[in-house]
Amino acid sequence: QVRFVESGGGFVQPGGSLRLSCTASGSIFGLLNLAWYRQTPGNQRVMVARIGPGGNTDYTDSVKGRFTISRDNAKNTLVLQLNSLQPDDTAVYFCNVYPLGPTVIWGQGTQVTAAS
């Protein structure tokens, strides 16, 4: 089963930017539909952006025009560029396959905080 390791989170002021990265194990990375999810305390993880093997993308409405998902299949890497961050974007961000299967292994995630 593919395992993911997220990195790149941090603390920024509203309007700031961050670049999240996710590396994955295994040789099937290039065949997978992948997504970035985020979770706030007491809530379930929700998908914010997804990308198909060929690069087609989709975003939840609240991040359209601000976040950009991309992938480098040769490096088994998934990236999420976060621009114009707002306090509502504060969350722990995770990467994983999309859609989620019945058995899912989550990485540790990376904390993103946007605050004055």
C-alpha cells in the first residue's frame, strides 16, 4: 500500500503563501488519482484539491483560484501551492489517493496556520 509523507507547512500572515510537498512510496504513483485533504480539530478530513494521472485537476470552491495542485510522477511527488492564505485555511493538510478506499493509511500531515 502506498505511504505518504507531507511537508512544507508553517505559519504565515493572511495573504501569505506556502508550498506543500508530499512524497510517496511504491511504483504505482503515476497511475493514481491523488488529492490533498485538510482537517481542523473536531472535524473530518475534507478534500481540497485532486489531480488525475494525466494532470486533470479539480478544487473545492473555497480554494479555487488560490491553490494549485501539481504532480511529478518521475519523483513520486505531489505539490500543493497555497496562495492568498486566509485564517479559514488553517488546518492540518494530508495527501492521499482519491477516492479513499476502505483501508487508508494516513501520514502525519503538515500544519498550516494563517493568522495575524
